[in-house]
Amino acid sequence: MSKEVPQSPQEVIDTHPMGAWQIAAVVVTILLNALDGFDVLSISFAAPGIANEWGLKRDALGWVLSMELIGMAAGSILLGGAADRYGRRPTILACLMAMTLGMYMVSGTSSITELSIWRVITGLGIGGMLAAINAVVAEFSSRKWRNVSLSLMVIGYPLGAVGGGLVARQLLEGGDWRSIFVFGAAATAAFIPLVLIFIPESPAFLAEKRSPNALQRINQTFMRFGLPTVYAFPTVSSTKNSGSVLDIFRPSLIRTTSLVTFAYFTHVSCYYFFMKWIPKIAVDLGFEASSAADILIWAMLGGATGGATYGVLTHWFGIKPVTIAALLGSFVMVSLFGRTAPDLQMLALVAGITGFFINGAAVAFYVILARAFPVHVRASGTGFGIGTGRAGAVAGPALAGILFAGGTPLATVMMLMATGSLLAAVAIYFLRLAKEEGPETDGHLHA
């Protein structure tokens, strides 16, 4: 009689209902992404005050708005790899410390150079944490609830921006733009103990690394989660992957990596242009900075709704058609925003609908990235896709600033930037998804 093959830790998580501690860990990742949403867009809420205080022209402001995105790109690639090498939990903690430092130091800057340096450091932390928490959610959720958990994690971003926007509105009415970053630093620091309490190291990561005490740590986590413990690891295949980030460029993944990265690049160039420039565009149309923040808040509310709706619709229609529909909707609505009359209520309405589509599409990429890569390169693959794609996030606001400075009309700039989502829809159209969409199947997504 052959000996029973033990379940892997990920199989245990996949096949059992999620307990309260697992749900709590996922909730903390949602809150962490909400924190990212505020930290990233804090510069957008502060942009009118910065431009006014330092007399910045639009092209210079475009680069200021892109600084933390440069850090996010580097952080996603470099620290995503750190999460695969050293662990999800220590990477998240290190990123929180970098974000806290960066946000606090911005509040005391006296020059664009200083501000830009600290925004890059903040971005490093944000980028690394996004890659790590994407892996945590995928690895802590059961197979039944994985897509929903990933979608909820991603919509934390616009929810954080909405909540942060409401706070920023009050801070702008009672103080100057620096108070936004003081608040952000305090909020970021408060998450360090939450991670220590609620997010243990990923059992899938521990099983992959197999350190001497890995089985003990996994079972401690499983006892906490209310899951059955494992008595041994499954036998490792002689062809086991090396764990190199280069694995995402192997023949089985290279086309998927290329198409998803290109699509993410083009869409986020549109996404971050829209989200970063809304307050400044509204101020230039004659509205107060606090009213301009309201328009961004409506965009983020629409984004949260779109993200949640995406998670539901994929159960009925599948990932690919819903993603393409969201990208096409983003193209249409961003273009329409540039032709909307300068009426506050109408701009808020159009911004909300635009946010619905533009963030629904953003949710899609996090779900696809989490499913595209196996455990040993999940954070690396997600980090590469997000990090390389975020070059588009840097380029979007900066390119728009150059176009505005050159006298290009608002409607034309909006149309040009909206084509990023259109190009992403074309790339996703050529991406072939496996019929079996379980996240632990071989190959996962296929191009």
C-alpha cells in the first residue's frame, strides 16, 4: 500500500473555509491598500497649494506629481523580489517604515528637490508593499474566495483615497498642504502594530523556503486559523523551480508577462494622469481647492464601486470580457471628461462614472497578476508587472504636464491620455486565459 501523500499548506488553505483570523488578515491588507491610496494621492490633494506657494508651472508640477510613482516602480520590482526571498511579513513592515519616514519628511521640506526625494522614498515603500500584500491575499484565501478577496483588497485603494480626501478637505480648510503629510505619516505608523498582530508569515512562502522551523511556524499559523495541521511537506520534484525572478521570462510565462505588463503600463498611464490631475484641472477651471478635492473624492467613490462590481461580474462573465469592457469604458469616460462643461456637479458625476471603469480595470490587473505566477515568483512576478507597468504611471502625469504647458487644449489632452486604456484593451484581447482558472494550476494564465 502506498503511503498517503501529505497535503501542501496551500492545499489546506485552498480547500477549507476561511476562519476569523484569515478574514482579519485579509481585512488588514485591504486597509493597507487603503493607506496606499491616501499616501499616493496625498500629493494630488496638496498639488494646488504646492503650485501656489512655490510658483510651479504645469510641466514642473507634472514631474512632482510623478515622483512617488518612480519610487513605486522601483519598489515593486526590487522589494517584490525581497518578499519572495525574505518573506511577505518583514517586507510589509519595512515598507511601512519607509512610507512613514517619507510622508513625515515631506511636511518639513522647503524645496522641490527635497520634496521629490522624500516622495520617491515613500513610493519605494508603497510599491514593495503592493507586491507583498497581493501575494498575502492570494496565499491566505481559500480557492472559493480568492478572487473576491483580491478584488476587495484592490478596492481598498480608492476607499483610502476617499477617506483621505475627506480628511484632506478639512485639513486644507483649516491649514496648509503640509498638514496632509503629517496626518499621512501618523496613519502609516499606526499600521505597524496591526501587521505584527494580524499578518503572520505566509504558509505558502514558508513551505517554499523550507527553513528548519518552517513546519512548526506553519502549524502555529494553522492552529490560529483553525485549520488542520500538516505533518510533513510533499516530496519536492527534482525539477522544482529555482525561485529566480527570471522564471517569469521562461517560455511558459514570457508572453503572458509581456502582454500583461504592456497592458498595465498603458492603462495606468491613463489612470494616474486622471487621478493626479483632477484637482489641478478643477482649480484651473475656477473652482476652490477644497471643491476640486470633492471631484477627486467622487472619482474614488466610483472607483470603489467599480472594483467591487468587477469582482462580482467576473463570476458570471469571466475575467477577460469584463476587463476589456472596463478598459473600453475607461477610454470613453476619460475622453468625455475633457469635454464636460465646467459645472461642479456635472464634473463630479462624470468623474464618478470614469472612476467606476478606470478602477474596475485596475482591479483586473491585480487579479490577473496574482493568478499568473506560481508561489515561488508570485511577489516577484507581481512586482515586475506592477513596477515595469508603473513607468506608465510616471509618464502619464508628466506627459500631460508637457502637453498642457505646450498649450494643448484640455479635450485633446484627455483624448490622448485615454488611449492608454484602449491600447490595454487590445493587449488583453490577445491574452489567452486557461480554461481552468484555479490559481494553483500549472501555467495559470497563458498568452
